[in-house]
Amino acid sequence: MQITELSEKYLHQAVDLWETTGLTRPWNDPLADARRALREPNSTVLAMIENNQVVGTAMTGHDGHRGWLYYVAVDPRRQGNGLGRSLVDAASRWLRERAVPKVQLMVRSENASVIDFYEPLGFEDQQVVVLGRRLDQSEARAGKERRRGRHCPRLREFIFELLTAPRCRTRFQRLPT
């Protein structure tokens, strides 16, 4: 099965696959994400197509030093047959061809099965916490709410739970409150 850059013809199938595999979130527009990745020179979406059906994808991009993987997905009926590994290898090759020395990705901490998929491929916990904020207008009000302190207690609880989770106990020490 060949892996190629996703074409416009298959964009909606790719988004359907991302929704089926639980990769989308209400605050992200996956179709816009795909179009942006295909339009920009430092990113792409790779697709595995069989019988005119998208069976797997991997979005990749880089900042010149760090490469990132996003939307790595395989049709659930086809999982467990090495297709995910092939997509990760293809995305890594795409980055290597552009002299990017490192590839990384984000996995939600509660998603142990996905972490178990990536570890045998050589991915390791980088022991960092990813922080972010929305830059679009729809989130401007949410930022004001956070600055008022309404979300800080939840963030502190989340970080405490993350650092005391069974997977992390051996890696982190509890900080004084």
C-alpha cells in the first residue's frame, strides 16, 4: 500500500477517519488544519489509500529543528497490522529529508494504549508539560476568565493528578503546595 500526500479529493475522508478515531476536538477545525498543512511548505498530510478509501493518515510539520506528528490515524478495522508504524515511518522520512533532527508528538496522558503504541517505535516521555493558549477571537473571553483566577484551581488539580498518576510517580516528585 502506497503512502502519498493527501489530495483534495480525500480531505473529507481523512476528517471522517480522525473523527472515527477520536482525534478531533470541538475547538479545532480539522478540515482547516488539513488544508493549512497542505498549503504551507513546512508541513503536509500523508495518506494511505486503498481502493479509493483513506485507511490511514499522518500530518507532519516542522519549525526547522523539531518535527511534529499530528492526526496519526488508522481505520479501526485495520489497526494492529503495522499500518500505523508505516505512517509514522513515512512522516519521519519526510522530516528527515528536510534535515529535521527530531520528531515529537503529544498524547493525552490518559491515553495509555497510544503511548504503548509509540514507545516501541522509539518515542520517549520528554518530561515536559505543554502549555498553550488560543489566539483566535472566540477564546479572548476565556482568557479574561482565566486571568480572573476562575480556572487556576482546576489547573493546579490537573497538574497534581498528572504528576501523581501511576505512570509518573517514578519520574516526578510531589511539589510542596
